Amino acid sequence: QVQLVESGGGLVQAGGSLRLSCAASGNIRTINAMGWYRQAPGKQRELVAAVTSGGTTNYADSVKGRFTISRDNAKNMVYLQMTSLKPEDTAVYYCNLEQGRGTAWDPAHTYWGQGTQVTVSS
């Protein structure tokens, strides 16, 4: 089992910044990727940003240039620096971790945090 704990959410005004943190603990073996998803009221959960163990990053088009994901492999943590926040960024943000090689010897598993609320006011 792997546990993910998010922190850093809160209420900010449009144009402000927040830094989300996610700490992973438990039976961590080989991490393929860590990332952030979000779900706004009435909308489906969507990928915000992800980073692989090799350092490759992927961002949703809506956050490119504003959000930056980073990972501390030694500490098993991932961060999301959010700047120029917009009201449409309001959502519950979930930390995500995938580990395992997807083989019979090391099946891939995905874990989720409980989420942290980010609210951006106009």
C-alpha cells in the first residue's frame, strides 16, 4: 500500500499563487510517474500535470505556462507550483502516483490522495 497526502490548498484571489505538495509513503518500490488531477463541480476529473521518473512532464493545455510540476525523488514528493490562478482553476486537486513496471513480476498500480481544495475568487 502507498499513501498520498496533499497539502497547500486554500483560498486565493485571481492572479495569486499556491504551491501544492504531495508526500508519498508506504510500500514504495519503483515510481513510474507522479502527478496532479483536479475535479471541478459538475466536471470530470482531468489531468493537470504529471512527471515521470525520467523527468518528462506533461501539462494540460489550460495550465501551460502557469503551473509547474516538480518532483523530489529522494523524498518521494511531488509539487505543483500554481501561478496566475484563475477562477476556472477552482477544483479539488488530487495527487496521483503510479508504480510498478506493468509486468507479472511488478504489476502497475495507481494510488490517489484524498484531495485538497483550491478556490480562486474573482
